[in-house]
Amino acid sequence: MPARKPTSAEDSTSSPTLMLRLPAAAENLGVIRRALAGVAKQSGAGEELVDDIRTAANEAATNAIAHAYPVEGGEGLLEVAAELEDRWLEVAVRDFGIGMQPRPLEPGQPSLRIGLALIGALSDSFEVTGHQGEGTEVRIGFDLDRSRALEHEPAEEEPERAYDLGETTISTRAGPGGGAIGGVMEMLAARSNLDLNQLSDIQLLADQLAAWNSASTVNSRSLEIAIIERDAFLDIRIGPLEPGMARRLLESSEIPGLGNTLERVSDKVEVKDIETSAGPAEYLNLEIGQAT
């Protein structure tokens, strides 16, 4: 078994290949599966291994949803990170709930032990850490058996910010992480009851974002895409971009004869200037669909 590679939690000079922050709800399991499958495929994993990665992460997320926030109607946050280094992909699923603790199961309640056994069977390594009242983290490692190492320059750690429990956030470095963007955005668009034309618009936007260059973001940080779902409406926030990059992103979507794609498909386009610890930055805000 290969030695476990350090993750972003252990190495503050790097950021994960992919980071999802989203509500701990069963309807988001499909989002998690699609995102990780995109990263795994773009990393060169075979179909069988992609299925193993998808299934193991689904089990870890299902356990978190079932056990971390047991109060009926309670809300909670789930973080899913994927870190790719050399031939090793590590997936971390973390909740911020009550943590692992022995307690009796109600009839029909899913067992944590069953899920962990399946994760162990599908992965090359896994570990669970957690304390009562501090949440639980499950780290799952996969050997991709790649022929060459993938090298990434260290990126500055992302600034802390509060996350809306109704928001799904994709944070990704350039490269394999971009493979998650299309699947996640398309699923959220379909779930929000966007029509076929709007779904096509989302696909165009996702394709453009998947090809982003790390030089576009402030200090080559991860690109963050925050999405709030409403009925027939998505509110999308993209950044932190280097000054001028938001306008260049809009201009790059120009198609001869069709005009500016992003401005055409969006009901609202807004560029916001902000100050970060690394200096000036921009966020591109888009609204697709009609807000109710």
C-alpha cells in the first residue's frame, strides 16, 4: 500500500484539488458522486475505480447525514475534499455535528458500521477521526496507479468566510478538479427546474469554467463557484479573480453571430470589486433563470 500523502489540512501551503461545501442533505449525495467521478475520470482512473471512489464517498457522506445532525429539521454543513498528489487520490468527508459516539439504533436506522466496512473494502486506506461535539472526518485513499507524478505549485491558503447552509460551493484548482464543475452545475440546474434552454446555458458556462487558468485567480488560489438554488433560478458567484479577469471571462464567451454567451444566457451579470488579504480581486455574479 502506498504511503498516505499529506492533505491540505496537514499542509497549510496547499489547497485541495476539489472542495465542496454544501448542506448535509440526502438530495446532495448525487452532487457529491458526480463531482468526485469528474475528478477521478480526469485524473485517469478506470471506470471500475471511478465507481469505487464514488461509492465509498457516498457511504461516508450518507453516514454523516444520518448521524451528525440527528435533530429532526436540524441543519448542518458537509465538506467533501479531494486531494490528488502523484498516484494517490485522497477523499475527505467531514461534518460539524455531534461527532462519533456510541448510541442505540432505532429500528430501520442505518448502521455506521456497515458503511465503514464497505468503505474499507473499496479503498486502499481509510481512517476516521472525531470527538463528541466536534464532528467527524473520514479520509479515504485510492491508488490511481498513474505512470507519472502530477506536480502543483503551492497555492496560498483560502481566506476564511462564512458559508450559507443553503449554498453549494465548489473550490477547485486548475486541472483534474475542473472535471467536477460540469456534473455539479448540471445537476443543480436540473434540480432547480430550469428549462431545457437554461440547462444548455448552464452547460456552456460549466464548460468555460472547467477550462479556467490558475493565473486568473488572485495569487493562483483555487477557483470558488458558489451556487444558491431556487425554483427555476440559480444564483452563481465566481472568484476570487484577478482585477480585469471577470470582464475577460465575459469577453472570452463571445461567439461570432451569437454575441456574448454569458451575458446572453444570464438574467443578470454583475462584477464586484473586493479587497482581500492578497490585494484587490473581483467576483463575477450571474443569475440564470427567473427569481420568484
